Amino acid sequence: MFFYIPTKIYSEPGCVRKYAQEWTGLGKKALIVTGKSSERNGALQDVQEALKSNGKEFCVFNRIEENPSIETVMELQNYGLGEGADFVVGIGGGSPMDAAKAAALMMAHGDKGASFLYERGDDRALPVVEVPTTCGTGSEATPYAILTIHEKRIKKSLPHKIFPSYALSDGTYLKSAGRAVLVNTAVDALAHCMESYINANATDYSRMLSEYGMRLWSSVKNVLMGAPGSEKEYSVLMNASTVAGMAISHTGTAIPHGLSYYLTYEKGIPHGKAVGYFLPGYLEAARPSDRRQVLMAAGFPDLQYFTSFLHGLIGKMETDQQLIEKAMAGLLGDESKLKNVPFPVTEQVMRRICTSK
């Protein structure tokens, strides 16, 4: 077995300010990478106040789009270098946090162009601090950064591994998130746990994290169904996401994630929802023992109950068959995803995963 996660994680209300003296010591000037939502939930203000109180300068790039592109990362590189920033703070969901990692990589390689993003080799990057404000991506605890490649009409993970130096996980930031955001991102966290457990790279350590993440998720799924959430429940949702990120940092994701990228790019379907569409089929294709263990940990008596619950949260997949065919063909040719799957994947198996009801 193997376990490695160099990210220092603090998970508690107010952790951004409480541990400010520690994480702000990473540099002299921070490039803050975020979107508009961080102004509403208070995370941006907390980060700025923490930096100010410790005598650190900062600059803010708040135009990160959903599913950030290579072009945006190159804009970040130029902006960050021009401002003289020497560490990066990502605030938000997966989009700002992934963009922050990619920007930290490119700023450390200021002489490199966009093609370097997908070249294997030097993973050297500026220090990164991640402040999640959604409960799905787990990017604060993974080395992954996923960008949109418009030229190829797809999303794809960088080959570079960029672990954050710090993750500051405060569930109170979820209070201002709408139900759709909570649902879509929480389904992504559940998928991380399930795809990590049913994975060729899984070990006892990674499965320990996956099972714990699913139990955490199950304990607060009433909030996803519309019940008012308490501060404790929001913290549990956030912790489930972070733990799921720790799990996939060792295994990677599998077929549901690979298929989802096509739906997100072509149809604008939110990432977590797109992943969720393929989860029942993936469980159905898995070994019965793995399927039973995953469903039990997530609090579902059988696959039919789980599928019904998921449809109640995200609805049923409605997309054109031509796109599904494209997604299947693309994934059948993607060895990086197929190697993570612990069972043979033929065209017939892929088709069952994509058409499972």
C-alpha cells in the first residue's frame, strides 16, 4: 500500500483567519484566483483580511469561468507575473481551485507557453492555498487540475501533479450556496468516493477514505433533499468532499467522470450532475461485492433505491444519442481512464453504463 498527501488541511469554522499567520507565510504577495460567489459567501473578505493582518500584499483575479480554459490560465500567468505574486490562493469550487493550481504551475515556468500545460515532466509550481466554498470537487486535497480545451471540445486533467500547500475548509461558506449548487457538487463528491472505491488503483487506505466519505455524505443527505442545513451539517458536507478528494488523489476517477466531460462541454450540464447520470450504470457493471459495499456505505439498500434517489436529486439524463456515441467512442480510446477500471470494458459494457436506467 501507498499513501501520500502533502497538503496541510485545516477543517473548522473560521480556519482562514485562525491559521492566517501560518499559511500567509508562503510568500510576500498572493494572487487570489476566484469567481464572483466568493464575495457573497464571505470567503474573499476572510482571505483578504488574513493577508492584510499579516502584512501581505495581494492582487485579485475574479473572472474565473465555470470549467476554466487554457486561455484563462495563460491570462492568469501574465497577470500574476506582472503583479509580482509569489504564491496563489484559490477560492471557490473546482473551477477557481483548479485554475489556481494551473496558474501556479505556469507562473513557476514563466518562459513556457500554453503547450507546457499538457507536457509531462517538471511539476514545479508556486505554493498554492485552496479555500473551498462548494462541497464536491475535493480539489483542495488533490494534485489534479482540469481545464477546458476548446480546440478539442473537451475537459482534460493536466499531467502535472500540483498538491496545495494548505487547504482551509470552512463549511460555513456553504450557507449562501443555493440548493442546486449543493446538490450538483455533493453528487460529484459521492462519485469521487464510489469511483475511487471501484478502482484498479484502490488500496485499503484509499478505500478507508472512500467508505468514510460515503458515510459522512449519507448522514446529511437530507440537506440535499431540501431540509434546512445546520452549521454542523454544512461542515459534514464539506468534510465529505475533502475526504473524497483525498481518496481520488491516490486512485484517480473512472468512467463516470470521463463520460461527463463530453456532456459538460457540449451541453453545459453542471459537472456533478453529468457525472451522476453515469453512476448507476457504473455500479451495475462493477463486481457484486464492490457494488454491495459501496451502496451499504452510502446508505442505500440496493441499486434500484440508489438510482431512484439520484433521479430525484438530478433528474434523468436527457441528451442526444449522437453525443452519447461520441462520449463512448472517446472514452473507449482513453487509456488513462480505462486503466483505472477494475473490470474489462468492452463496447457492450460501455453502452450498458451509458444507457442504464
